[in-house]
Amino acid sequence: MEKVLSEILEKVNSIDEKISDMEKDLKYYGERLERLEKMDSIEHRVTVNQIDLTDIKGIVENVSDFQREELKDLSRFINNYLKDFPVREEINLIHKRLDVQLNMIAKNEEALLIVGNKN
């Protein structure tokens, strides 16, 4: 009888250990499920934000295209207007004078660098 009780006690202890292990496993799986739910939530938010970003990108591209066309139209208008305007020659003269001044500045900077490197 004692032997049978001893075996039953061992079996009960074995069952208790297995239940304890199952509780640990359930706790682990519960934590893992929580992390997966958080990941799913984050993934959902990323997807929603990606859609928002795609919409914003489309809007920006449309605005950019519109502005590009408007600038082209404005540029054509200004160029056509200035062709008939006598100031066009004066602007060209100013550009030439500015180019000369820039060349002189560049030569002086080059001379300064050469003198600086010699010292």
C-alpha cells in the first residue's frame, strides 16, 4: 500500500511539475502574443501612414507640375515681352560688365592663393 501511495505521490508531483511548466509556457506565449499584437498595430499604423505619404507625394507632384507649367508660361511671357523692349540691350550690357568684373575678381583670388601658397 505504501508503495502505491508513493507512486501516486510521484505521479501527482510529476503532474504538478507539468502543470507548472504549462503555466510558464502559457505565460511565455501570452507575452509573445502581446508583442505580436503590438507589431500588428505598428504595422497597421505604418501602412496607414504609408498611404497618407503616398497621397501627400501625389499632391506635391501635382503642385510641382502645376508650378513648373506656370513658371514656363511666365518665362515665355517675360522673354516675349523683353524681346520688344529696348531695355534688353541694356541688360545684355550689364551682364557683360558683370562678367568682366567676375573675371577680375577670380584673377585676383587666384593671385592671392598663389601668394599665400608661396609663404
